[in-house]
Amino acid sequence: MTTAEPPAAPRRGFGDAALCGLLIAGLALYAATLASPYGLRVLTLAGCQVLLVLGYQFIFGHAGLLSLAQGAFFGLGAYATAILGTRYHWDFAASFSVSVLVPLAVAAAVAVPALRLASHYFALATLGLAQVALLLVLNAGEWTGGAIGLTGVPGIAVLGETVPRGLPLAATVWSLVAVGACLSWRLTHGLTGAAYAVLRSDAIAAAALGLRAGWLRFSAFLLSAGYAGAAGALQAHTLGVVSSETLEFSLMVTCLAMTVIGGSTRIAGALLGALLLTYLPEWLRFLEGYAPLAYGAALLATIIAAPEGIAGAIEHAVRRRARPPTPQRPLALAPRRSRPAALEVRGLVKRFGGIVALDRVDLAVEPGEIVGLIGPNGSGKTTLANLLGGFVEPDEGVMRLGSRGLRGLGADRIAREGISRGFQTPVLPPRLSGLELVALARTTTAGRIGFLASLRGADAGYRRRHLEAEALELLGGVGLAGEALRPCASLPPSLAWRLELARALALDPGLVVLDEPAAGLGAREQAELAQRIREIAARGIGVLVIEHNMPFLLPTAHRLVVLDRGRVISKGKPKDVVQDPRVIAAYLGRERFSA
Amino acid sequence: MVTILQLGLNGLALGAAYALVALGFVLVLNATGAVNFAQGDLVMAGGYAAAILASALPLPGLALLPMAVGAMALLGLAVAALAYFPLMRRPPTAVFVSTIALGLVLQNATLALFGPEPRTAPPIWAGEPLRWGSLALSGQALAIIAVATLLVATQGWLLACTRLGRNLRATAQDREMAAALGIRVNAMIALSFALAAALAGAAGALLANQFFVTPSSGGALILKAYIAVVIGGWGSLRGAVLGALLVGLFETVVAAAVSYTAASALLYAALLAILLLRPQGLFGEAAGRRA
Amino acid sequence: MSADLLELNELSTAPGTGAGLERISLSLRAGEVVALLGANGAGKSTLIRAVMGLTPSSGAIRLAGVEIGACSPAARARLGLGYVPEGRRLFPGMSVRDTLLVGARSGRRRAAEQLARILDMFPDLEPRLATPAWQLSGGQQQMLAIGRALMGMPKVLLLDEPSLGLAPMLVDALLSQLRALAAEGIGVLLAEQNIARALEVAGRAYALTQGRIVAQGPAAELRRNAALERAFLGADIALSSPDTTTQPESPQ
């Protein structure tokens, strides 16, 4: 049992929260004092748009996928409420629930095939979905009123009483918006938000951390649909009418514009974007038909010059004056679990087109053993590392860790199963801090990540501090405790390798594969790296080191395996291997030449 | 029998025009890896260019065509400058969004300048329908097919047999290596955009006679182009043309047999089915599964 | 005022994959074949890429006396640098003829003449002018890549590990071609892992380790240099000296 002091980190998102608070306070004041009935109506509609954008942020901002179906989900929610309200006189609670569930169901049905597609296909699939929805609505005239739409949608009825228009309606809608915003905050701040950031920026890094990319994308898509449905329902109640315009592409573009201009990952961004693009046409009445033109130009300008939107720009400016960190109580940590397992590779073959990159390679690493893999350029070392990491599938052969077969698992699954891969150029998401990265890696083994987990508080509050404490301990083990809060991009290579090592260890691996870890390191760093590798091995974890740097590798490795043109040409103790004439010939091109 | 022939001809004509749109789409895709969502709006702009030129100059459609195309090529350069080059180093989603934005600007600028009423461009073939025995075939449809075929063939010749074409292909396949061979890569990219816009412009001028053009016409077109490219195989020029012809035929035949709405619905449904079952289309790259 | 065709002075790059280059200075004269030797990660490829402008660098690079450090890769190619990258990087679907023509920097007639000359040099390519590049064998692909670079009539030819993946006999043929090219007045800078063969064809060589030059001189001298072996295998592999490094014992 060890105790560790969790780091005192400034809470991320302070700027975001402050900005939100300011905006809400301003709006409340405006609503209570200055607004005319028309003004309140616009305010209410703006609230619906905020909810829509909050939803879109999940899939577009956090998951980084261009979904073009957000408008369709909005429309589905609006029509559901309208139909249930005008035809069947359902009350608010019931029709609202259906308005949320219908888009959720559609999203769930479409998500499984759609999310497997590469990004340009995904956009098209969602666009196709939106078009089908529009056609459906236009042609189910009996239910939907066709191109004319439906009128007479009742107001929000709670317990038999209809909420009066004006301030009460605005307050009701905005209360729901506040609920949505709090939920969104809970779900996206903390480690889940960090997980999405990694997923967006580098799919390989995400896989190496063992993150379940598919589940993360799926939940983002579903949430976006649910929020859109809710927003649509509220708009239907507010306007009293629903028309097929809600399903047209122009609404989708407006939503996109609001999200990008406001800021695609910040709650305040949703507020700013929705408010701005709802009020601007009101203020610029005299520009009448030019409003969409202005949107387009603003969207273009923003995506070029301010990719994080207005909220992002503001937050960067505010960041300097963030609140000082508050100290935390020490936490007791459970002992780290170890999963020693032997790596067994037999008869591995990998072909790329006509070229055989690996030709019946056999390799074994026992727990606690340090095996060095060497070979001239083009010998297949990197291919082997990619196969072991699960980034490429072998054509033939056996790959096993302990009793577990590794073929066909995929990189993130292999990371969770116990093989940690360190990369030649460390895959460190630039804006995350080292602490967040390692804590994120811990969630793979020590907790769950994702929206449901966030909801349950699995990554917030106590649990998060626990994860961060474990992360800090790991970082201390590689000598990086003092730099834990620095963003990854700012770490020089002499420190980056430590973080890469800590990340690899955070997954509680049975085997660590290091790809040229000594590259770019000075002599002292190399000595320290060698020491750390020995410590890892002493804990019973197997280490496979792929290297060119002989002075580094030879004293460290227990055994060497030599690859040349995809075949193993020698194995054994280092001092024997370097004197093997076949190895010499492979490296120098001919048998050793000397005077 | 006559109607089937006429229908087929109309379908091919529509498909031929779509082929020009899809071809431009793939040109930019190959050169930059980015989706040009404004391609449909460029077609609309081409239609307007032809319509405006016609009202200003008393020339036949065939003479106006090169002028419209030339104007559109310049517009293509503007698209490259505004929506692509500033975002070159960002992920492809950024260019997707910027071209959506630019398309929006094009649409609304057109609306503001020329109003929402539909316009037409003069026909390429202004004469009587061609008679062949008891058949009367629309000359315009034939003319569209002829012009489109000429343009596609010219573009194919350009890419395959000229030095410029070789440089364009090299840039599209490996930008860094092309630069290391002395090719002015940015100029090639700008040229790809100009070519794409020129093709879009031609399509617009051809389509604007039979189908009126309004500022919002571009939206449906981009979807058709996208579908054609998916059917044919993402990144394949041949596939884009073939896919477009198929889309044009399908749409025309089903619209005549059932209704235009049914045609659209079935088209989208077919798209979703293709994405599900065979995302690589007829000639395209292997699926595009996620990492 | 040197007769150097290519001159590098204190060339440095930031560390990326592997060590950064540290103040590399070297020179190449017309008609010379100069070899860059080193294990992978030593910096050979980085050096070639830096000369070509594909990797940012500081320090001076002069081609025929003209400073090219501020030029883009395309400009450097037009000024007379020919580049044959590691792994060849041919355009997969392009025919042999088109690939060669893409490398040409001059007008149609001169390009046609140059094409004929390249086909003389690599007769294997002549019957395959219409074949797409991906269908060629490894050796033919390498010839095509070199031919493509030569079409631009470069003053200096940069080759990055051309022998990679080629059978020994082909490597021999390839390297003798390089000697012939040098005889025509081109300067050849050859980065190679295959030390023995490289030193047979080169007049001079530089050995790199961790981004630094650790040995340089005439090829004949370097062939006898034991430091070279140590740099590559990290242990003195001469049979006479005993092994002094201690080996850890494997667990269990």
C-alpha cells in the first residue's frame, strides 16, 4: 500500500465556466427587465438553438466527426412533438420523451454501420439520412402536413396547466437548457473530454492508450441525436408550428456555423454561437436577405482564423489569470497489479503486395526478460512491432501473450490485453498534460471511460483524483513528477521518452515493446533509460527493445534476435550474436573486412 | 419504344451533365485529399453565368459556353485561395467546413444579386427535334451528351498525354515527391480547382436550359455528385463518370415510372445500401475502414 | 573559391525520428561519388532530405556556388538537384514512360532526347514503357527511380539507400551505373547501409553516428578503419580482442 499526494492542478475549464456564468446572468437580467414579448420569444428560440448546438458539440466538437444529420434529428423531434400534441393530445412529459427517443433510436440504428466508415463516407451517410428524412416528411402528408407542416402545436402542458408564453415559457425552456448544459459539462470535462481530445487528434495514440474508439464515437452520436430531438420538441412548443423547413440543409448549416463560430468544445461556445446567430439577423434587420451570406462569410473566416471559435479565443486570453491550485489530501493507493505473461510468436508471415516483409519469424520473450531486436534497415523490425501492437494483421502465424491469442484483436484491445507499445516518435497529444495522459491510460485498466462512466462519476471527483494520484506515482517512477502538469508538446525529447515510458507502464502490461527508445538521447539519458528498462524487467514484465544503437543495447539485453530481410538469422546472447558471421555479413554487406 | 429511347437519352444527358460535376469533384479530391462541398454551387454559378451572359450578349448558347467556362475557372481559383490554401495543414474536416461555408456564400451572393426567380440559359441546340423515321429526339439532349463527352475526353487527354496532366497526376499521388521533382505543387493544386470549376460551369450552362436554375439548385447537385463518386469508387475518374451516368439514368427512368420523389428516395436508399455493403464502389480504393 | 559542386557547412536539423544532425560539413566535386555511411537512425536519410529541402535545416547549403538554403524543394530540383528517395516513391499507376517524362525539366524535344539516353543506360526499361510502375520488379523500379531523377539533368544526384531490398547482383549493377554517371560529370551523394559495396564504388566517404560525422576520408582508408565497425556494431568484432562487456543473465 502506498500513499501519494494527488497533484494540485488548476481545474480545466475555469474560463469556460466563468464565461457561461456571465452570459447567463446577462440573459436573465435582460429577460426580467428589458425584454418585450417578442424579445422573449426570440430568447426562447435561442435557447432551443443552444440545446441543438450543445448536442452537436458531442459529435462534431468532441468526437471530431462531421455529421450532417443534426438538422434531421432536430426535425424528427419537432415533428414527433407536433404530431403527438395535435393528434393525440399527449402532454409535455410524454411527447418530450418520445421526441428525444425517436432520434436516439434512429441514430442507434444508423450508427453501427455509419461509424465504421471513414470520415468522408460518414458525412455522406448522414447527409443521405437527412435527405431521406426530408422526403419522408414531405410525402407523409397525412401525418406531417406535407410541405405546409402542422399548426396548432400546444404549449408546454405540465400537470394540466399550460405554461404561459413570455417569461414563464422562456424560463422553462432555459431551465431545460441549463440541465442540458450541466449534463454536457459533466460528460465532457474531466478525463472523458481528454479521451475525446486524444481520439480527435491521433487515432494511433488513442489505440495505444487502449481507448475504446468505437464506443466513444457511438455514444457521442447518440447524445447529439438526443439533444437535437429535445431542441426540436421545445421549438415546436414555442412556435406552435412545425414545417419541413426544419429538415432542410440550411438549418444544418446554421447549426454548423453556430458550433464553429461559438467554439466547438466549450459550453460557452454553444451559448455564444447560438445567441450570436439568432440575434444577429434581428439586429441587422436592415440587411434582411444578407443574413445567410453573413453566416457563410463568418463561418469561413472563423474556421480559418479562429478554429476554436470565439469562446476558445476568449478562454486563451483569460487563462493567464486562472485560479491558483488548491492542495489535496494524500490518498492511499492499491498495489499495482502485474500480469506477467510470456510472448510467443511462431511462424509469423506478413506480405505487402508481392513483398514478404516477415518470413516465418519465431520470437519469444519470457516474463522479466529483456530481448533486443536488431537488423539492418528494411529487415522488418517495424513491421513486427506493428504486428505485435495490433496495428497490422499478420497473414499467417501464431501470436500469443500467455494463454491469450492476439491475432485479430486490434490495437486498442491488444493494449488492454497487456502489450504496451512505445513509439519511435512518442505519440503525445500536444495539449494534454503528462498527468492527464497517464491518468487516461490508467482508466483503461483501473476504470471505465466514456459518457456513461462520466455520468456515474467514475472519472470525476474522487475517482479522478485517485487516477491522477496513480498517474503521479508512475510519473515519479520515471523521474517526471515535477513536470507532470506541462503540456506534452512542450516536453523536449530528453523528457518525452520518460512520459512515453510512463504511459506504456500505466496500462499494467505484461510485455512492453519499445521502438528505438534511445533515439536522440544523450549518453546520460541513455544510461538512465537502460536503468529503467532493467527496473521494468525486474518487476517481471518482459521487454522487447528494437534498436540500432548497439552501445546502448548490448549491455542491457539478455538476448538478441537478428532480422534480415524478414527472416531471423541469428539469436542468442549478445556477445555471441555480434560475432556471428551471418550477422556481420548482413550489416556490413560482406564478411568483415580488415587490413 | 420511342418513349424508352427518349427516356434513355434524357437519362444519359442528365448523367452526362452529372459526370462533369462528379469529375470536377474527383479532380479536387485527388489533388488535395479534400472534399469540395461547393462543387454543386459552382454548377449553379455556371448556370447563372450562362444566363446572365445570354441576357447581355445576343450570342447562341454554343458561343456563350466557353465564356461561362472561362469565368468559372477564375472563380475556381478564388475557391482555392479562400477555402483551401489557408487550411492546407489542417485535418480534412476543416476544408469540408470551409467549402460548405463558401458554397453558402455563393448561394446567397447569387440570391442577393439576381433574386430568387428561376433563370434559364439558352439551349446549345436551338433547332427542331431531330427526326429519324417516326422518332423525334430532343436535339438538346443530344447536344448535352456531345458537349459533355467532348469535355470529358479533353480532360482525359489532358491528364494522360500532356506534360501538365502528368504534373497534375504526380501532385495528386505524392505531393512531396512531385515537389522534389521540381513541380510547382501549389500551382497544380490551384489549377485543379480551376479545372473543377470550369467543368462545373459547363455542366451548369448545359443544365440551365432544360432545368431552371435557382440559387439553391447547387444543394441537390452536390449530393448527386457525391453519390456518383461513391458508386464509381472514391478517387477514380472513370468511376465518377460511370457512376454519374448511372445516377442520371436511374433518376430519369424512376421519375418517369413512378415520381421524382420516389426516384430521390430510392437513390438515397441505394446510397446508404452501397455504403453499408460495398463502400469501395466499382473501381475505388479499399473500403476506408477506420483505424 | 572551390570547385565543389555541393557544399554543406555546419548543417543542423532538429531531432525528429532519431538524432538531429549536428553541424555537418561536407563537400562533393563534379565527377565524384561520395558515400554517406551509417546505421539507420544515424542521420543519413535526414541529411539527404535536408539537402533536398524536405526537412528544415540551419547552416549553409551551396550548389555550384549558389546558396540554396532558402529555396523550396521544387526550386532546388530546378537548380540541379536530383533526388532518388529511400523506397523509390514511384507514382504507382503511372507508366514507365510517363514516370520518366515527369522528371523532365526541359522542353519536349530535349526531354525526348534525354529519354532516349536514359533508355540506353537502362535497357531493361525500354520494352516496358507502357507498364505501370507498380508492376515492375524491385531492380527495375530502382532503375526507373534513378532514371526519373536523371531526366531533370541534375548536377548532383542524391540517392537514399538504393540497394534496399535488392539482390546482391542487382546492387552491383546499380552501383557500377553510378560510377558511370559520375564519369559523365555528375556529382553523386550516396547514402548507404551496405558499407562494403558503397566503399567499392565511392571515392570518398563520411561515416555518421547519432547525427555527427565520426570518420571521413578516401574510401581505401576507411575500409581499413576499425572505428567504423565499432560505430556500427557497438563492439569490437575483430577476432583478436576479447569481449569485455558484461552480459546480464536471463531470469530463471
